Amino acid sequence: MSSKINNFPVHIFPKVVSDYINEYAVNNSFDPNYMSSAFISLVSTLIGGNYRAEVCKEWKEPPIIWNAIVGNSGDKKSPSVGLILKPLDDLNAELHSQYQTAYDEAADDEERLLIRAKQIVVGDITYESLIQVLSNNPFVLLHVDELLTMFSDGNRLSKNIDSLLPIFNQKDISLNRKTDSEKKLIRNPSLGLIGGFQNKLLDKFIGKGRMESGFVMRFLFTLKSDVRHELIIQDANPKIVKKYIELIHKLLTLQEYNTEIKDVPLNADALEAFNEWRNVNRAVRDELNNGEMSEYLSKIEGYIPRLAIVIEIVDRVNNNEEIKFISKYAIVRAIELCAYYVSNFEHLLKSKYIRLGDAKKKSACVADLMKQLTLKMRKKTVNTLYENGHSKKTISDSLGIAPSTLNDQLSGKRKIKAK
């Protein structure tokens, strides 16, 4: 197995986001892969209780993302993730301050009981407390430094790990207390999850025995970037930071309480692209004939629309546009992003830290197959964009394609209409 790690396709984001990530990667040695996946978690947290991707009337996917940040001690996992999630921490502090003020000003205990404690980020927490938080908030992000602690006997959530699986699909959950006749029902709960673990502990997290857990199979794994910059520490470009903060402030307005979930449909072209990917994905799974990678590919299918709605909403908010549907462009980028995550999972299966026997052989070349499919679909997208009037510079910037490569691909093509 090649030791080369694939890097997060940061070009799937608007330039304002990719510039911010690259700025901190260069000037503060933060990891761009970790920051990029954390940005996905950030956006999914802000939209999770209010939007869903609608593949069809019977198939809807909430933007619930579970991220595992993999690296060694000293790889800046926590600082990289923390930088991106800071707006959520700031919002969390503001919500707590509002709650505390309302609580202190309440006339009596009866009035205090009616005050909802709003919260958007939680850490170490019991299952019952988590249910209480979810009952008061449309979406919550569970952020833990070490994911492995969730499986330890001393962790307060460890005995209820399997109970989190329905929440991944936004299924209603209930809590019955032995000492209380009241039954608490949570409608459409949304729980994002992000945390890290070290390479040397991989076997304990996704090794034999753990691999069979449906909980683990629902994670997207992010590995440390193999890009190395000169070690320097200096302030980030204030213009880049300002533009990024402006986008974050606009995204923060999407976090609303007491609203109905809006289903955002895939348009016809997006659905066609998604179905094309699904057919190839099924063929790859059939070729693998079950095994860990085959199971992971079946789970990754649901992540395509989840990631696509995150990408689409970031685009629309960045351009001050209404969110009407999920475009083919968003689906194609989500497919490229899933190919990245599949490659990471394949890399982990072949890791020296994991003892899976024949699983290493069965997963061979899966990432390569996914890359080939992604490149094919990306080429079709480039042709469509150009033929509909988008300039070569716009396509090159948005898709991260070198101008020379783009010129070769578009040779002989002509625009149909000007934008």
C-alpha cells in the first residue's frame, strides 16, 4: 500500500472558505484536512434541525455528520478543529448567558421550569442529559477530544452507544424513567458528532469486533494532510479572515428554533448524477463480495445527499441566494468528497495497527475505482458548465482544475449562451 495520504478536496468550498483554511495551514501549521472536515460539521450543526435533502418523497437525508479525526499526538487535531468550531462555542456561551439571565429574572420556580436551556455544543454527558438537551434544541453537536473514551466503561455514554444509531437517521426517540411515569418523546432529533483518536489506538476503535458495530461504520474518517509548510507563526491575512467571518455570520442566521424542517429536493440533473454513482457503487460492492469495505460503501451512499445539501447551502448563503434545490454541481462535489473519505477508510483498513486478515486484500483498489468515477462525472460537469456560458476562469477556480488541463478537456467545445 502506498503511504501517500489523499488530501481533502478543499476546492469544493467557496473561495472564501478555502482561502481561510489555506491561510491558517500556511501561517499557523494547522492541518487543512482537519479544518475542512470540521467546517462540514460546523455547517451541518447550523442547518441540521431545519433542512433535509430530499432524494425522493420516500427518501430524505438529514445533514447529520459524524466525523472521526485521526492522527498522532502533536498533529494539531484539537487546535485545527477548535479553530473552525469556535463560532459554535461562542454561540453556545451566548445561549447560556441568555438562559442564565432569563432564569435569574424569573418570578418563581414554576416560571423557571418553563425556561428552555438552549445549547448547541455538548461534551462529556450522560444519555439522559443528552436527551434533555435534544428536547430543547433542533440540533446539537457532540464534540469530544478522544472518541475512544465513548467506548470505555467509565464513560457516561458508553452503555447507550447503540441508542445513538436512530438519531443518526433523525428517528424519533423516547426516554422512560423508572422513577417517573412521564414518557419523553423527541421528534426528529439531530446529533452531529466530531472527535479524534490516535493512530496507535485504531485497532481498539475500528478493529476486529468494533468493525461490526453500526455505530463505527457511520463515521467519516479524516487523516492528517501530507502537505508540509514551513513552520512559521504569524497573524492571518485580515482581509481573508474578515470575508470568512462575514460568511459565518450569515450561516449563523440559519440556526432557528421552532421551525418546520424544510426538505430541499435534488433537481433532475442532480438525481441523474446520484443514480449514476449509485449504480457504479453497487457494482463495486458486488465485486468485493461483502466484507468491511463493502459495508462501508453501502453506508457512504446516504452521505452523498447529506454532504450535498451542506455544500449547496454554503454556496447559496455565500452568494446571498435562496435555497431552492440541490444542484448537480453540489452532488458531484459530494461524490468527490465521499471518494476522499472512502480512500481514508481503505487506508485505515490496510494500516499496520489493524488486524483484519483478508479484509486488507478485499479492499484493494476501491479508492482508485471511486476516483475514476469521480473524474468521469467531474469531466461531464465541466463540459456542461462551459457549454452553458461559464468562463474557463470560473470553472478553473471553482473546481480546482489547472487551466492547461481545462483547455485540453474543452478543446472543440463552444458555449451555448453567455452568462
